[in-house]
Amino acid sequence: MNEHAARAYGNQQVNTASPAKMVFMLYEKTISCLQEAIYAVEKRDIQARCNANCRAQEIIAHLANTLDMKQGGQIAANLESIYSFSLIRLMDVDRHNNAEAAREVIDLLSPLRDSWARLSEKSESELRQAIQVAQDTQNSSTYKSPPSDTNGSFETDDKPTKPGVSISA
């Protein structure tokens, strides 16, 4: 397939994709860019590494900027944490020529990509039902604030090194 035909096919896929499919495609492209960056680090191709890593960062920033914090609640907050952590780690890819940082972000994003792949295969009515269940679960959950000392600052020994998604009912 020539380049023009491949581009037209890609545009057609985007134009006809459901929102869930588009999010899946963004994760897929991000991971592909990070794999290119890793390959470029191994080949000592600074320009290719920078191009691929910058493209991955642009996509992650787009995903972060399109989060609906009001409607997404704790899930959106968790995703924002993952995206922020990912962007910080990806700075090390270029700053220190660090392929391991890209691998770490791939490990974080792959389960999200897989989840969106499964969601993109569902019908519109199944998606609406799943969203309703998630919202009902989120609305019925009670939030307990962490213990604080007398001046209102929070004390904890738990210092997570990576963000994670934790959904509890």
C-alpha cells in the first residue's frame, strides 16, 4: 500500500471510530511511539528518539487535557495522576537517553489500552450501561479522608512511587 493510500485509510478509521475506539487508538499510537523511542535509544539515533518521545508526550498531554474531572470523578483523577507521572518519566527518555523510562510508561499505559480495546468492541447500549454502573458505584461510594494532625496536615508513611487506578465500591 502506498503512503497516500495508507494515510487515507488511517483518516477513514479515525473519522468513523467511536469515542472508545479513538481513545484506544491514542493509547496504541502512544505505545508505538514509545517503542520507536526505545529502538532509537538502542540505535543511538537522537533525532528519532526525540521525535518519537515528543509525539508520545503530545498524545499523553492531549489525553490529560481532555479529562472531564467533574463527570469522571475519582477515575479521572487517577488517570490524571498516571498521565502526570508518565510525562515526568518521559522527560528522562530525552534528558538521560533512558529507554527504561519509556518501558515503564508502556507498562503503565498497556493495561489502559487493553481496557479501551475491550470497551471499543462493545455496542453503544452496552457502553451506556457500563457508564451508568460506574457512575452509580462512584456516587454511592463514601469517601473517608485520611487522618490528619491538629494543624490539618496529612501524615502517612505510604509514599507510592507510581500512580495507580484503584476503584472500590
